[in-house]
Amino acid sequence: MTTDLLIRGFFCAILSLAIVWHVFSRYDEEVGSESGRNERPRFLPFIPGGYMPVMILVLELLAILDYGFRDATFLTLGLCFGLFLHIGLYYALLLPLMPLLRRHISARTCALLWLLPNALIFTFYDFMEVSKPLLILRIPSPWLEITAGVWLLGIFAVLFWHTASHLIFRRRILHPSQPVTDPHILAVWNRLRDELDLSKAKFRLVTSPMTATPLTIGLFRRSMRVVLPPKAYTQEELELILRHELIHLVREDSLAKFFLIFCTAMCWFNPLMWIAMKKSAQDLERSCDETVLLSTDIETRKRYAHLILRTAGDGRGFTTCLSASANSLRYRLRSIMTPTTRRSGALIAGLVFFLLCITSGYVTLAYHQTTGGEVIFAKEGFDPASCQIAHLDVLDDSYHRVYHIPNQDAFLTHLSSLPLEETTGNYSWSDDQPITMLMKTPKGVMGLTFTHHSLKLTRLWEDSPESTTYHLPEGAGLMEFVTVFPALRVELTDPQSPRHVTARLTALWSGNNREYDPIYENPLLEGEQHGIFGYAPTGISLDFTEQPLSPLTLIREDWDTGIITTQTLSTETSSIPAAYGRYTLLATFSAPDGGCYLAQFHFDIGEID
């Protein structure tokens, strides 16, 4: 079991326990088994319906600002591919299980099970990374844009259809509507709002001749309207109708329907998603029926069933209504007239969410098949002959093994021939020991981190270096060089041996120089700290015990902002401007075997704590 899986399992367990507690506590408060504890609203949504759509929209907008529309669209669809593939599989399994679950757990928890994928957005965070996918689906590069375009067109078409249908239906209902002025209806409305702690909410009650059934229309709280048809109702019927619609409002069932339509749009090619959307709407209505009829007698249930029968109507888009369609009447009436004691379903909801969350992300899409030569060299305009592997080390348990490479031609040829591909999803690729390389190029130092299945490439010469990760379908095969290519036998540097080169750090204050203890090339040991603390000097200088072979690279991380900057320094540089931060200096020196290697010096400039 990998460390990534343990971390993911821990956070999945925490989130699952939170759902268990949330379902159980809400069930107690709604049922009223803990009477007298009504310090907060009794009816609230289990999971906000707009959470995932809003987060994906924000990610898309931020990506557009950073990468442009085309690249941002591919990035967002890449992140969403595995997520919605998993959601489609979840609904395919939930559909045949739902009839059994409906017989044993509350309708409110059944409705929640349709909404659980909304919380899968947490798998986008780093602490929920998967080490590597178990299944990789490959799509040839020429088909990528066509497939993505068709998928995107389908998404927009489904969302546009439902949104347009909702807006047209809303206008048809609300255009001739009038505010309710009947004092008897308003008295019931205001009393129920007070009971549900909604006296400050801006929900409005109107009547419209264009509807045959009471309904709630609108997606956002300020635009929501409870609409009554121009019919006469008794006070008891009004209480049942208005309680039903107000419970829809406080549970934000319109947003729940929007989430389900959003999932259907993302998986429009999956027929099971369309079936799931219809079935989930039944459970949302059944959940509302169950709550309205809490602690009621059989006569009230009969009147409520009769009310639903004679108010069957139409609800489109994100509308919730007392009786949306005739197809669901039989199912709802059976639940109303034959009530049974069901469990809260809290443990089932927690277990389902844990399994849903822990199993997500193990299928990915691979695209843009390329080679190391194209990505590492050709893309940057480098000739492999102009580059040099200056440093290579392997993290082995608690220490590094540092290798010197005397013959670089075959090594660079191997890097150029490596097959690479881009993948979707969120993976750490930390399944084995990483191999870290620093390669000197005409533009500056490039960082290469290999595992058996991945390559992470970092252009350290950029002001704000960003990493790009590629999948290695055939593995890296770097360590095999020791035995496969005799010419590349390496010399192992013992981590405990004395350093080859030292450097003396000198602080410069307007001509008043002060020397500090030597700093050593320090890629191996933990806990060594060198630097200048107190008032920042105007400059620093470094003197080495050996002459560097090539220009130096200075990397500085700002203490406050975390911004990383790099600069190339001449070997003849006598002083360097200084500022608070954490510094890494990379310098190339000759190795005992006649080759060269890259030394790393670390020091800080900071205030006194």
C-alpha cells in the first residue's frame, strides 16, 4: 500500500465520517426524535448542488487567464474526463440498487446518494492524489481535437437546451403572474416561513393562470418564486402545498436538479445518465413528501395523495413542483399511503461515499504521444550535443546516491528516444525511487525528475518555473544503464565523504565586508543551515576552493511571496545583489574521473527570529 493511498484513505475516511454525522444529525432534527433542540433550521441541503459546477467553472476561467481558451479547455476537459467517467459508473451501479435502498433507508438519504458525486471535486486537491492510474485509455493525437470538440459541443447543446427550456417555461409562467394578496393564504405562508426559520428570506409567493400545479421556479434565492394556480384550496391543503414548496426551497432542490443536469451534460453520450437524472428527480420529490408528512395521521396522508392526484402538471428545467409528472405518481403514492419505518441510512451514505471517493481517479486518458527528443530538446530549440547532464542522484530511503556520468552521448541519446505521452487526471507518480537530473542547456538549467512511469520537466531559467509531467509508457530504464551500457559505468559518491569543493560566503555592507563560516556543497545532508541573519546586506560574494567550469545559476525563493527567481552569473562575478530569501547556487566543477558534476550550495538571508 503506497503512502499516497494511505493519505487519500485518511481524508476519505474523515469526509465519510462527516457525511455520516451530517445525515444522522439532520435526520434526528427533521424527524424530531430529539425534541426541544431546534436552535437551527431543521431543513437544510445535505450537499450544495452548485459546488462542483462552480468549482469547474472557476478552474476554467483561471486556466483561460494563464493558458488561453484552447489550452484551458483541453486542461479542464482533461481534469473532468476521469471524474465524469467515474460518476457515470457510479450511477450505473446505483440504478439497480436503488429499489432495494428505497425499501430500507429514508427517502432523504436516497436523494442524497444521487448528489454524493458533487463532493468528488475534493479529489482535485493534492492531498487526494493517486500515485498512478490502473487503466490508461489512449487516443491518437489526430483524433484528440475532434473527440474533444464533439464532446464539448454535446455539453453545450444539453446545457443550452435545459437552460433555454427553463427560461422559456419561467417566462411563460411568471409573465402573467400576480403577487398573492389573499390574507388567508398570506397568513399560512408567513406562519410556515416562521416555523422553517425563513422569515428573512426573500422568497415571493405569486399566482399564475399558466400553471395547473403548485411549483417553485428559479435557480437562485433572489429569483425564486412559489407559484400557485388560480384554484381554491382549503387551509389544510394550503399548508401541505406551501410546506412542500418551502422545503424544496430551503433544501435548494433546484440547484440539486441543476447538478444532475450538469452531470448528464458532461456524460451526454451515456444513456444511463439520462435514466439516472429522471430517477433522481423522483427521489427528490419523494424526499420532500416524506418530510412534509412527518408525524401525520393516515387521513392527512390520504388528503395529500388526493391533492397530488388532482394537481398533476408539468415542471421543466430546474423547476420543482408538487406533482411533476404522471410517470412518478404510482411510485410516490405508494410511499405516501404505505409508510414504513426506515433507518436514517447515515452509515450507508458514509460507506458509499468512501468507496466512491477512494476508487476515483484510477482511469486516465493518454494523448499527444511524443518522444523525449521532441519535448526536451526540439521544443526548446536545443541540439543534444549542446546540453550536458551535470548532476544525477537517486533518492534511496533517507539519503541520496549521487552519480557522475563520464560518457554523456549515449545517455542523451537514450533520453531522446524515450516515448512520452500526456495524461489527464491528478497523479503524483511516486510509485518508486525518483531519479533527479540537472541538465545544463543553452538557455540555463533544466530539471528532470524521473520515476519508472513519469518524467517531470522544469525549466529553471524561467522567472516562475512551472513543471510539466509526462507518462512513460515503456518506463524510464535509466538505472539499467549501469549494466546495459558498460561505457556508462558510474562512480558512486559516498554521502558521508568529505566535500570536494567549499565556498566562503561574504556579506557586503557599503564597503564594510564581513566573512562567515564556509558553506559546503550540500545536496546530501539534512539540517545544515548557513546564511546571514539580521539586517540584509547590500550584496554577497562567494569564493570557491576550485574554479567553476561554467557560469553559475543562482535560484532565490522570496520568504514572503514564495516567488522563485533565477539568474545566471559569470564565473568572474565578485558580488551579487542580496535580499531576504532562500538561496540555492548551482556550480559545475571537474570530477575526479575527468568528467564534471554539479555542486549545490544552500544558504539563507533572513531576519533574526
